[in-house]
Amino acid sequence: MSHKISRRQALMLGGGALAGAATLGSVAGAESASAAKGRPDSAARPRPAQAASDWVRLPVITANIGRKNLGAREAAIRDVRNGDPGNRPFVGWQEISEGDSGEPAIISQYFGDAYQNAFLHHDTSYRVPISVPQPWTVVNSQATFVHPGISGVTPPRWINEVAVEHPAYPGLKFVMINSHYIAGAYNGGQNPNLRDEWDLHKKTHREQVMAHHDRGHLVIWTADTNNANYDQATGQPDEHKVFANGIDRIDWLPGDGTVQLELLTAKTIPMAVDGHEAREAIFRIRLA
């Protein structure tokens, strides 16, 4: 179900987005290897010898911009950009250009030259872009199709991901995944007819996270899960969640221990556009 992005889509992301594909590899390759050999025990693999790095502050935000009070969008996007004053956050967005086309220009205004806004102008997975701040570099990226949606009910659903590296510390890498699940299956109307789509999304999400985990990579994911009882993407005992409840989530799954991540604090950022507030985790990260 995963597909590498096309040349056209790579151009949408900007130059160099796939330049490091050989470094972290594609999810599709990891999945096929897992299917052929079974999932390896990533903790048992020897870690490469690398010097420890300094700690790097790492703010991560999940932000569903919503649709109801469109006049509040600019202030909301500005407040997300300033969610960790003096620092540039990573942002997993949801509901971008869903019903109108107002958000990309505002995101480009506040997340401009110091960012790569991956998938913001993608031809299909544009609803869930990821803002990646300098000095982090996107070394690989992929959009994974989940399901085609339902006419008049929900748009097509995608899972976007970027693999990033810090240029000052070669080997300081992680994968960020962002997505938005169908509404009304396990919240709202609790419609059982929508649960096939939601369950498929959860299955695909797990496969994407585990494919990178099995290759030894730290994975951070953001999403509007549309299920207040959502616990983990993977069910792995070492998958951590920043927020204990709510549909807007930030979770992470460690890799082989080469990269160390610590949660420092978490908060919400009011947006006043819809029923969502942005949620932020302040991490620190280093080569261990």
C-alpha cells in the first residue's frame, strides 16, 4: 500500500528532498524485508560507533487548523509558529486546503525561508503537510496512500513522512510521520460503517512506524486520530505518548539507541478556528 513519491511529487517538495534516500531507505523496502525475514529485534543489533553530541532542543507540534472560523486562521498559524519562543518547531498539520485554499499562503508566510514545508503543495497528500525547520535537513520523504475516502463524507487519507538529519551532528536523525484519521467512526456519530476505513488507517500507520523502528530509527508521529481512546500506533511497550488523552496526539518510538530523545514539557496552543487546540511537546535530542 506504500508508494515512493513520484518525480513530480519530489519537485513539489523542493530540491534535495530525496537526496538521502539511500541513507535511511524507503518504508516500502523495509516492509518487504520484514515480510520476507520476519521483524528483527532492533535492540539486539549492534549500534554504530559514534561520538555523543550535545543536546538539541526539539519542539514538535500537532495542529489541526479546522474549518469553522476561517478568519482566525492567520493568528492560529502565527501562534503555532511561536509555540516555543526563540525556537523553530516541527509541525504536523491537518486539514490544510480542505474545503478552501487559504492555508498554504499563510503557512508559507510564517514558515518561510527557514523551513521546508514538505507536502504543502503535493498534488494528493497536501492535507497533512509537515513543516521542517532549519538547520534540520530532509534526507528522505514519502507519501503513503491509505484509502480513497467516501464521497460526501471524507476526503482521501494519506500518511506523510520525512526523515531528517542535523547537519552539525552526522547521524543525528529521526523520522517524523503525520496523518489525519477519518472522523465519525470512533467519535462523533460512532458510525460502524466508517470503521473499515479507520481500522485500515491504524494498520497502515503501524506498518509505517514499525518499518522505520525495525531499521533502528527513532520515530515521532503527530496525528488527529479522531478517537479519544486511541492509545498507541504500534502497541509496542516502548512507544511513548506525550498526552494521555484527546484525539490530537504526539507519540514516539525509540530506535536502536543511537539517538536519544527526552521529553522536557508539553502544552496546548489555543487556535480558536475549530474545536481543536494545537498541542506541543518540547523534547531534547542527541547522539547517545
